Amino acid sequence: ACMLCRHVEADSDICGDKLEKYGVCAHVFCLFLATLLFRQDNDRVGLMGFLPRDIHLAVKRAAQKLCYVCGQSGATIMCREEDCDRWFHLPCAREGGCVTQYIPRY
């Protein structure tokens, strides 16, 4: 299962491909959209530039966050709407009618 969304099976159009390396398993889009999970400049380290230790820290932080849609802990994505304190798992965000966007550096 993806460590960030906790789904074994997920729509690849929503979550992206699942990557497994260094004992870490995560979907590509779950990595990019997780709150406070930062990518290194070198995409050859870790999982596409995300360090395993940083992924584990994101999972640990998420253990305290409940998903607004499913109610389960482990939500890694915080709503970016001003004054909104809702958290989500990526697959749940779509089910909850949220819009997810990733805009890479120009």
C-alpha cells in the first residue's frame, strides 16, 4: 500500500504510478501533493527526489490528521483554501469534490 494515501489499489489517473524503493512505497501524485513534503533538486535520490526519511516524517505527521472524507487517520494533504483546516488522503479528495492541482516550477 502507498504509505501516504494507504490505498493498495488506486486509480493511476488520480494517484499516479506506485513507486517502491528503499522500503518505501508511494504513489507519484501522493508524493507531490503531500503537505510539507519537499522534493530535492536531484530527482535521482530517494523516490523521484523525495527522501525516505522525509516521507516517513510526513507519514508520522499525518497519523495525527483525520481525512475529512473517510474519517480515517493518516491524511497527508491539507486544503489550501484560506481558513480551511480540512485534511485528505489523495483518493478521498476527489470523492469529496476537492480539486487537486500540482503546478511545477515554471
